[in-house]
Amino acid sequence: MIYPTRLLPPLGAALTIEDKTTVFAVIIGYFALLMTVGIVFRHFSKDTSDYFRAGGKAAWWLVGGSVFMQGFSAWAFTGAAGAAFRVGWSLPLMVAATVVGFITIAAFTGPWFRQMRCVTACDLVRLRFGAGMEQFVAYLGLLTAPLYGGVQIFGLAIFTSILLGLNIYFTIVVLGFVVVFYAAISGSWAVMAADFIKALVLVPITVLLAGVCLWKLGGLGGLLTAIDHAGLTAAFAPIKTPAVLASIEGIDPTRFTIAFYLAWYANVVLLANSFTNGGRYLGVKDGRSARRAALLGGALFLFGILIWFIPPMTARLLIPDQVLAMPLANPAEGAYAGIAVHFLPPGLVALVLVGMCAATMSALDVSLNAAAGNITQNIYPAACRKLGVTPWEGRPRLILAKLVTLFCAACVVGCALTMAKLGKNGIFDVLMSVMGTIAAPISVPMVLGLFIRRVPLAAVFSSIAAGFGVSLLIFVASQLPHVFGITPWTFQSQVGVTIAVSLAVFFAVRALRQPGEATLAMEQEFFSRRDRPVDFEAEVGGANDHRQLRVIGAFGVALGLAVLLLLIPASSAGHGGKICAVALSTLSISLGMMWLGRRAD
């Protein structure tokens, strides 16, 4: 994403939100609903297992909806939409890599992660590679999580502050406060419940906007015809030639080729199946539920791909000049919001903004919960052992977890505020790029360790060190091409070389060194757990699926009824059908959930 160095003025007259009172009322009401979720679900968390992984009792549909929301952020409606505005069908093909990731999780790693019977992702690392690697990954996450969360909230704050004419610092603080309120009070239960409720907003409003766009163009056939008449057939083709890419303004000419897609899909699938991502599936009831959750997340993501990128492509065909006149550093990133302002009443535009907020908040709240889990469950006990003191357990540990979550949230908000002050060329841009060089080298041995036995710990550390060294060298050379006298590496070259080096070193060291007895014993325990199904009633018990259905269904009903209130403002005149369609979609799903919950009783 491209960040402006200063706060720009509100939108011009071409794409202006006229009734901002309604917009602010919708956003405030939505934030109040999320905070209420935190209050209601605080009774679900009795200990740190409940707080960080829902005690292994979360229903598959709840986890599936949550991982779907965690799979993207506001970037899908800003940066990705801006790219779709320029390159069309290439973005759906690119984002489809996430669906492939979900399929591989459902086929292999999702059930395995749950069957490890761990509380945090770092517990998975310790079980496979020992305490040393656990502490390395935990401390690395402690450094990177605030930066990752800061970038997420900063990117959303830039867009919403410009669109609504708000102070960017005020926007960051408000967004951070809302997330930390429900995430700190109730932990993973509130995080997953809030994510599912966010989906009840996001899916209907995005379906409505895509439907309106297609209706204005005369259906899918009309969209294809309009693309052809606008002379955009080659520019919108999923896979492009270098000549076509060179003619598209604002797009890296090395992207959207076959080589790029191969590297992109490999990178996404690798990261999806790594231990650090495995924490998302620790909260389900058993391996079968983990598989179903991953399939639901993948199905929702596939559905999203089919509708998310129709609006920005429609904006390119119908209102290109208005979009390019938007006061953003990269005006194309306003394509999704621009077409929403063009076609929808202010109340529903507010729901589009709420959907953007929901996407980023889902990425942020799970990041906070995971970071707090690493500190409370992995770093804190290890530090106590070194100091010779007994770590807190039970309720004191739970209180510590909530305090740590507050601390992590403060760090995230602080990072976002610092980014807002430093702007595009600040140190945090460099740090985020460095973070990108870390992910693939760490993921390679983590994924291989799920499948391959007899792996000496030296192979893991050597693979990470070699991959990180190569990745860092490529990054530095790309940042200083005049010093090294080379052309900056393409994405596919960076990913391909980094993964190849990590793989080569891993297998070379494994062939040259034999694992010790302690390593083999640890490995045996790991694979024994991996392949042993969870007996939920015997190991966990106390299922509350029906309660989850009723409570979340009730929140959904309240949300649907609140959407109907958008019929009241004068600015909604002539848009009653659209408002009712969104409200009835949310109400029908929510009432169905409540009925199933009561039927289960």
C-alpha cells in the first residue's frame, strides 16, 4: 500500500458523501455493537486456554467465519481494488491463492494443528523443534506483531480519515480503542464472535454493491462487452504479456505473468500452512471441525473473489475521471469507495466503510490475541524458570493475559501514530519490508517439519539463517541498486531464490547430520499427537455450540434491525429496496442461527 506523507483534504464534489450525519451514526452504532460483544463474551473465558483458543470448544462455523475475515484487510478494498481498477481480472486470479491455501489446510495441516492440543502457535513450535526455537519465534513475533498491526490500522486510518474528513490521529486512536476493548475483555471468544458478526455486514453489502454494478452494466455479459468497447480487454486479461504490462500506468511491469503467479501461489500456500498460522485452528473442537472450518473459510473467500473486484472494474468503466480525481496518493485505491458513493445512499456507504473497518479489525484483533498469547504462555513461563520463580496459574494468569493484551494494543496504536507522523519515507516502511524478508525463510522448515521425520535441529536453524541471509541481501541490494550496480529483483526472483536456498540448506544439513536421542523422542511425541484424533467429550467436554448459535444469532438480529433504521434518513429515499435486501440477508441468517440454537436445546 502507498502511504501519503500528509493528511489530504476531503473528497471533491465529484464523489462527496452528502449526509455525513447518517454515516457517523452508522459507524458509531457498529463500534458500540462490537464493544458489547466483548462485554457479553467475557463470561466465556475462565482461564488462559479459553482466552487464547476458546478452550478448544469453538464451533467449526464460528472458526470458519473468523479465519475468512482474518484472511484479508482493508487492503482488499483499497490497494487490491486500485490494482483491479487498472488490471482487471488479474486480481481475482492473484487472490485465489488464498483459496488454495485453505484447501491445503483442510486436506492436511488444519486437523493436525488441532490434534497437537496446544494453546498458542508457539506451543506448536516447541512441540516440534524444542524450547530454543519456541523462544526465537515468540520473541520475533513480539517485535513484528506491533508493526504488522500498526500498518493495518494506519492504512485504514489514512483512507477513512480522508473520506470522512477526520483527523488521522483521532481515527487511529478510536479504531485501536474499539478493537482492544472487546479483544482484551474476552480474548479469543470475543475475537471470533466479532469476526463472524463482521462477516454478517461485509458479505451482504459487498454482494449488493456487486449486484448493483452488474445491473447498471447489463449483467456479466454487459460487463464483458463494456470492457471490450473500452479497449481494456488486453489490460484486464488475467495473465499479461510484458508489452501489455509496460503500457499500464501505476503497475509493476514484472507482475501478473505466469512466473509471478507461480511464486505468489507458492508463497501464500507456504505461509498458510506454517506453524504461525496454525494458531487459528487450535480453538475448534477436533480435527474434523478444523477441516470444516478451513473449507468454510475457503468457500467464503472464493465467493468473495467473485464479487469484490466487480465494483472497481465498474468504476474504471463508468466513473474513471472521478476516481482519478480523488485526493489520495494513489487515486485508484479509492475505486471501491468511489463506486459505492456513486451508487449507494449514505447509510449503505457507511456500511461499506464498516466492512473495510471490519476486515482490518479482524486482522488486528487476532494479531493482538496471538501476540499476547506468545508473551503470556511462552515468554513469561520461560522467563520465570530462568529466574527461579513460580509462574502464575489460573485466574492470576488470565488477568496477566488481559493486561498484556492492553500493552500490545498500546504498542500497535503507538506504531500507527508514529507511522502517521513519519509518513511514507519513515523508518517503519523499511521495517515492514524487512519483515517481509523474514516470513518465507521461517515458513520453509516449519512446513517441512509437519511432514518429514528425522530432522536435526541444526537443519532447521541453518535453513532459517541461510534463507534469511539471502532474503536480506536481496532486500538491501534492491534498496540500494546504485551501490550494488544491479537491477532490483522481481518478486518471483526473490521468492524463488529464497525458498530454493532454504530448501537446499535444510535437506543438505539433514543428510549430513543425524538427530540426537532427545530430538527423536520429541519428534515421536509430535507425530503421535499429530495423528491421534481428539476425543472431544473425553478430553474437553462441556460443548456449548447451541449457546454460540443463540448469542451470535441475537447479535446478528440486532444488526439486521439496525440496518432497517437506515430507511429513516431522507438521503435514503429511493434506495429502500437496497437497504431492505441487506437487512433481510443479515436477519435471515441470524434468525436461522437462533432457531438452530434453540432446537439444539
